[in-house]
Amino acid sequence: MEIEKTRGYGIAVSDVEGSWDSAFKLKIKKIALKTIMKQITFLQKIQVLIWFYKEKNRASKLDLSDIRAKGMTNEAFIKQQLEYISLFSALTKVLNKESALRIMCSVMDATAAEALLRSLPEIDDVKKYGDSIEFFRKYMAALPEVSKKAGCHEITITEDSTNNIQLDINWCVWFELAKKMDVPEACLANCYADDLAYPDYFKALGIKYSRKGTLAQGKKCCDTRFEKI
């Protein structure tokens, strides 16, 4: 198995998300809206929609020059993420931040696994390689460079051994965009999605995924760790 030919190799996560086809985007939007709408009243639905369009308009006027200077030029990704943040912000206007986060985490419950795993290699492809942790040592070695070039993440590999890999994310575009919209809490649902989708995927390959904290939680980095079971 040639690692370079497996799904997601050498591609920043933001570029994977930005390249989702229209059918998949529509599917995710439908599930998200259905999940949200069943948790709010009829009047709140109207209020959320009004605020959503207001927040989308505000998002379209943001100065993203510093983020673009980092290398982020994937307009499809930016639009997609700002729509999500605008929706989160709209929910905070009608409800509150705690309720908005609870609702958006429920959206992640319904969509995260299918969405996030599209950026990772097929489990069968990894198994063909033999040693899963060795596969990911080589697979993840490309992440710091491609992620920085794409303006997606700034990553430091702080451990790289036969049994353990640790990636520290020191800058995250998802968090930065949320801060631009004055709702940094919106990124917490993204963090939740990672912790929801990745453990089972890696466990199936004999690897334990863990993380003590994230930038959105006020930590100095997102310390993502992989340990051979």
C-alpha cells in the first residue's frame, strides 16, 4: 500500500471540506437544519432565520486579510464555515450561547462521523499496510507543511515514535474565523466533532486517540495524541 495514494494524504483538512460536492453539502445542510428546527419553537425558527441572514451579511463584510495572509484562499471552505458560524451566532441571539452550543453539538452528533472521516484513509487501506501506527507516522508527517501552506493549521509534531504520535495544533482557522464573528464558542462544537468521530475510527486500527484540550477551550494548543494499543 502506497501511503501517498491513500485518501487525504498531503491535503489540508480545510481543502478536503472545501472540496465537498454539492450533493453532500446539501445532505449535511438538510440534516443540520432538521436537527436544529426540532429543538426550537415556531417563533424561534422565524427569529433564527432572520438573525441568520443578518449574521451572514455581517460575515460577508469581515476583514479576513490576516487569515488570507496565512495562506487561506479556499473560498468554498471560508463560505461554508462562515455560514455555520453565522447560524451559531443566530442561535445565540435568540437563545443563549449555552443553548446554541448544545444544539450545534447535536448537529455534530448527526453529521460529524460521515463528514470528518471523508478526510481520512479508508480503514481497509490502512490495514493493508500492516502496522497502523507506522502508517500514520508517515501519513501525518506531511500535515505540518500542507496545513500551513493552506492557512488551515499550524502544527508541531511533538512526539514521533514507534508507539506514539502527538500533533500540537498551535493555530486553527476554524477558531480564528469564530473569533472574527465574536463567537469563539462556535469552535467548541468543531472540537466536539473531532472527539466524537475519531476515537472509533482509530480504535478499529489499534490506535487510541486522545486530546487533553483545545485552543477553543482556552488551552495553548490542541494536543492531539495517538497511541498504539
